[in-house]
Amino acid sequence: MGRRPALVALAVLLIGCPAAGVAQAGTVTGATFYVNDAAAGCSDTGPGSAAEPFCQIQPAADAATPGATVRIAGTGKSYAPVTIRSTGTADAPITFSATAIGDSSTVTVAGPRSATGITFDGARYVDVAGVRTTAAAASALVVEDSQHITYRAASARGNIADAATAVIAIDGASSDISLTRLKVYRGSGPTAVSSATGARDITLAGDTFDVGGVSAVGTTGIDFAGDTFRTVCGAISLTGGSSGSVENTVALPYGTTGCSTGTADLTVDATSAPQVTADYNAFNPPSTGTDYDWAGTAYATAEAFRAGTGQGGHDLDQTDLAIPADGLPAEHSPLIDSADSDAPGELSTDVDGRPRGDDPLVADTGTGHDDRGATEFQDPFTVSGLRVGYGYVGVPTTAVATLSNPWSDSLDGLTYTFDFADGTTVTSTTGSATHTYSQATSSTGIQASVVVNRADGTRVGVADYWERVDPVPDLTPSIGCGTGPSLPDAAGCTYDTGFDPYPITSDRITFGDGSAALSVTASSDAVRHTYKAPGTYTVAQTVTDSDGRTATATSPVTVGAAFVAAGPTRLLDTRNGTGAPKRAVGAGGVVRLKILGVGGVPASGVTAVTLNVTDTGATASSYVSVYPDGIARPSASNLNFLAGQTNPNLVTVRVGADGYVDLYNAHGTVNLVADVEGYYTTKTGAAAEQDMSGLAVVTPTRVLDTRSGIGAHKGAVGPRSTTTITLPKYTRGGATQGAVLNVTVTGGTSSGYITVACDGPTPPTTSTLNYRAGQTASNLATPCAYSGTLHIYNSAGHVNLIADLQGVYTNDLVNMGGDPDAPAGGPFVATAPARFLDTRTGLGASAKPLGANGTLTVKLTKVPAGATAVLVNLTGVAPTTGTHLTAYGDGTLPTVSNDNLTAGQTRPVLAVVPVGADGSIRIHNAFGSVDVVADLEGYYG
């Protein structure tokens, strides 16, 4: 701290004693009077005691004698104007003090519109501290014929229209007036403080002035020290032979209008200039003003002022200033530590009562550590925050204070008092504390706080945090698993332990296939596991915490094979010896057909194959079963036919361990034809990864009907024509690999065949569906659809075409666009053909035909939960009239068909059927009555 000059002895005495009448040795202690207009027993005729205070200040002022103290309570209301004529002595001054300094209820004296708030009239040796004064149309504070008056640590406000009336007015008969640590505001006009000719020894120190400045005329010994002006019309004017000093003062513009051009922040006329000293100031006037007007000469800069007058040797130029609009210095401002600590009237505290002190980040350029202006830049040490861990009953939580200490790297000597707001306080020297709450709080929580103190006991900061304390939540781990087309036999699982206030001591994942459990350490992550066999498994995550609690989360996952579109390529034709001897298959005969390494099918890694199988030239009614080589023949059938007919049906069958499948004929003789349409694999090496796809089941949708013009021109297609189908709804860039279509022909003018393929109009060498004139026949097709389009070739005659989309093979890992219900592509699990429905025998439903507009709901007991669709060989047996069967999952009956039948016909068709939310499928019959048979060939995850 810098040295302080001696002011007038009384001023020093009074400033040092804000609320007591004790001065130098030998001072006589006077009475103490109390003022409180909010007290129930207050009386202006009473004794003014603590028990029976005065209601207003005036009777206390009238009763005060030398050495008396008047204590005025802050009540939130305004006291009536007061005229102080009290006379103290140098040894026994009279003190008026607010008892609520720093509290929200302040002491205010307010004058009516034309009245002054506080008037000193003939007063002597009076100190007033912390009492605000306001006025509307008159001066807020008037000093008349008074000596040795101190008015400090308060504010004076006046919204005065008369430019000649000051907020604080001192007449020429007054002397030894000290106005310190004041906040003076004037609504408009040039003058905040005026001093008339004859006034002597006036000190204005540590004050702030908004709008108005100070005008002294013929005043002897007026000293300015450490003041801040924000004005529109100049800060200080000393004229008429005034004398004194202006030091450590900051002036900056409040606005740019309201004064004549050229008004200076500091004006000293020629009669005053020889008796005034000015130094260590910082003037930054409005754009219409100038810095100095000295002895009639204007100086626009401090440098020009020094050169012209010899004054202002340490004044700052405008180019040096970095003063915020509020006048408060910021770190590294040239205002910091650059003042004259020995200036006449300089105070040891700033306008807010805070000490002047050294900023270690700024070099001292003054005579001490004082800052220029009314506000001292303080140590920016702050407690910037308080972090408290989640509050749970019975679980230790830690509170951490966050500090900012730019002036020092050391936090030595600090103590932290943490208040956890439940009656528990913890003192720490480390900046953190741990506490365990014993009961829950309300939804609004409680306010924990920290107070930080230095070693000398001074508080340097406080912060708080609203803390909610809840019961310990349940332990809730979660796990979710899925597969991707490129690794269909591997489960990718994401897991999360969930929130647990206790540390996790064990986190293990089992994959449901008997493999060793996997211990994981991250609270959330992803893991992958490859299965040796296709199927549906339950993955479980079991978590244990330090409190001994255990919880398990599970997720089903289906792994299997991905589909690769291939062909159509003919693998078997007993008519010409392709894939088997050139002869019809006899009754009970079996054709052993090689699959692996033939017709584009890889030699290994293939689990199942999709074949379009056709019977032709049968000598008797019969059926054909297709099944893996090496196992017992199942009771299920894939083709049912009459003598002399040609009937196709799509078959997906598991490949035997030796790479073969078997085709069994029950009766008579028949030639068999088989074209490969695709295969299922778990090996990325068996096909390009981008060609591997999973089935995304969609809501069955009619995409082509030439009878009504859906998807193509209305009208039967001609011979040797190609019809193109576009699937925009289910196509996402290059993700679509193939489509699953139930294709129907009807009303043909001659016998022929159609082929569904991804090729263009070139006539194919294979067939998808053979038909006779006038026949309605259906078959499932799985052509590739890389670009979202496919083609149907018709061989002969005119025929109407119908196509119903049942699914899409995609290598996309996310839901396909266009259908919010369409899942991502899932893997296929081939099963041994197994019959699960036969209305002739009562298997899976009542032993009776399905009637017209009737629907069977069939529970899939052999399919695990989580399957999205099943692959079913659906057979209609001997309907009483022409009809069609529609298989679907649940919800509204779709306007599509799977199996189209004439009266008395028995015909199978392969169908991809979504599994309903209840684990069932539904089969609807349109007309007449019909027996229904269904054989399971596999399911999709």
C-alpha cells in the first residue's frame, strides 16, 4: 500500500470511524439515538432509545449533542428530508450511521419533488455514513454555512431538469467538506456537484459520477483523488481563482450528445491554473469534446498538455486507454497500479470499500499499488463452481470446489468448508470432501455449498450446487444383438451396464452356445461372437456391483446364412441327362443332385440352395420331396401334380454334408428339371461380400398386375415379350441384391412359360413358371434386383402377369427406406423339411377344410421367438371351387395371393411369410372350401 497524506485532521478521523463517535484520546462519548420508522413503538417525541426509537431522522438530529451517535435502521422505505444543524467538536464529532450498510434494506432519505433530501445548515463536525439521498427537482444534498462535514459510503441521486441545480451543492460559507466513496447520479444536465465562491478545503475522493461533473468557482483547496466520471459534458471545471489538485482521476464518455462542441474533461481557467496541479489522470472525452482546457487553451492529448503546461507528467493518452464503458479496469489495463498513492485525499479503499492492492500481473508505474479511478481491480481469485457427484442414499458422494486464481499458482493456506445442506459440514484443505447422505430429498433438492477462506480467515469465495438425493436405482444393464449380411453367423452385441452409483465388480457376457463367458471392463461397448451352428441363441449380460447386487439382461439373436443371388442356371434335366442320367424318375425313385461346385454355386461354405423345380410328363398323380442328401426322407412334399401336367415350384433346401440334395418321386414316372436361383452361405470367401444379403420382410405388396395396369401397361403381354418391374419403394442405392416375388399368370391364350430374372429382354434358357392355356398358376421367384428392377419374359401367347412382393434381399444394416415397418436384412436358418399344418389330419388346426373367406391362425411352435419370417411350402388341396390362398403375419389381410387354385387342384407354392407379433402366421382362403398343408423349410432372423 502507498503512503496516505494527512487530510484535514477531522476528515481523517471521521473516515476511519464509520459508526462510532470515538475519536482521539480525551474524546467525550455522547449519547446514542436510534431511528427506525418500521418499529411498532417508534415516536418522534420519544427518547430515541433502542426500545423506543425515533420514527424520523430529524428529531435525532435535533437532539444530538457533541459525541452523539445516531443509528438509522434500513427498512426498505424512505425517510423524510432532514436538516442537520448539529454541532459537534473536533474531539467529539456527531455521527449518523446506517445500521444496514451492505444489506438489502438500505437507508434512504428522499425529498418531495421540490425539496432537498439532506441539508447541512450551520452544522459543525458531523459525519454521515451509508445514508443515501435522492431528490426530484432540487439538490439531493445541500451544504450551507457548515464546516468539518463528512458524507461518505452512500449515493446521491437527482433527476433534475434545471441545468443550474446540482445534485450536491456546497455554498461559499462552507469549508472542510469531505465527499468520499459516493455514487453520484444525475439524470441529465452538466453538474453533479457545485462549489460556490468562498468555499474552502473540499475533498472528493473515491467517488463515481454518472452524467454530471463537478463545477467549483472560487473554491480554495479542492482536491480530487481516485474519482471516476462518466459524463456527457465534461468532468471537472475549476474557475474563478480556484485552487487544489486533480489526481488519479478517470473520465470517459457517457454519451456523445448533450453538450456544446469542444467541452473538455478538465477545464481550468486562467485565474485558477497557477494554483492547480493535475497528474496521473486518464481522460477520454466524447468525440465532440477534448481532453483539457487549461488557461484558455485546448489540448487534445496528454502529450500536448504536458508540452504546453508542464502538468500531467504521468497522464495517460487516449491511445493508451482501454477503459470499458462502465469505467471498471480489466486485467492488464494501464489504469492498474499506475496511480499516485500519495495524492492529496487518496483513500486506502475504493468506492465499494475494498482495499487498494497490488496486481502481480501488472508492472507498477505509479508511486504505489493504487489504481486510477474509483474502483480498484481486485484479486480475481474466485470459487467458480462446485461439483457434487450424484447423490444417492447410502452411497458416498464427493464435492469438488472449482477455483480460478490467476494471480498465483499456489493454493496453499486455503481451507474449504463444505456444507452438504443436511446438517453436515466438512472442512478440507484439499478442495474436495466426501459425504454419505442418509435420506432422500424432495424433487427440488437441497443447496450444497462451499466457502473458501485464506489462512488469515478472510473469505475469498463461495459457490453452491443444488443437489438432489435419490434412493439407489435398480441395477439395469442392457444388451442388444444383431447380425450383418457379411457375417451372418456372428452376433454383434452392444451392451451397457446402466447407471450404478456403486463400482461394477463383475460384468460377464455369455452367448448361449456353451462357449466360455466373456468378461468385459468398459461400462458400454460392443463385442462380436461367431457361432459354430445356425440357430437362435440367448445372449446374457450379468453385472455385479460392490454392494453385492446382481442383474442380468438378455437378447435373442438369430445367426445363419446370407443369401447370394445366382443364376438362374439349370442344374438338372432328366429329359437330356443334365445333372442326372437321361431317364424319367420312376415310382419311389430318388435323384441325387450335386449342388456344391456346380452352376455357380461355391464348392464349400454353402448351407442351403434355392432351386426352381419343375415336374413334366408325369404318368400318374404324384408328389416330389426335396431334402438334404444323407438324412431320412421327410413326410413333407414340394411338388404335387397330376398326370400329364407341367408344374414348377421354388424350393429352398439344406445341402447335405456331402454337397448333394435328393429329389424323391412317389408314384409313376416323371421328368424333373431344377434351376438354381441362389444359395445361402456363411463364408465371405464363398462370394463377394457386397453380394451377401439378408432377407428384409416387407408388407406383402402387389407391384404388377397387367389386368389393371399396376406396374405396367394395362393388357395381356404378348409372346416373346419382356415386362420390366421397378421396385423403388424398397431400393436403397446398391443395397438391394434380390427380390422375393410371388408371380402369377392367368388367362393365357396358349401354353407357355415365363422366366423372372435380372437380365434384360434376351430370351432366357430357363423357366420360372410353366402354364397351360386358360390356367391360373403361381410360383415364388427370387431374381436379383441390383438396380431395383427385374424382368419377366413370356415365351408364347398372350397372358396377364401378376407379381406380389414379399421381401427384399439387402446387404444394408439399417431399415430400408420407403417402408417404416421393413426391418434390416436378417440371416436364414435352414431346417429339415417338417410339416406343421395339415387340415386333412388335424395337424396344427382343426381336421376340416378351410371355408370361404376363412382364416387359419397357426402357432409356429418349431420356430424360435425373434424370427421375422418363415419359409413355407404352402399347398392347397382339392378346393371346391377356384380360389386363392394368402399367407401373412398379422394385421389387415393384404391384397395379394400366394397359391392360385382351380377346383379340385392340388398345388404347392413356396412362400415367405412374416411372423406375427404373437408368433403365428395366418392363412386366408378366398372362395369355397379347401384343405391346407404347410411344410417348414426354414426361418429368417
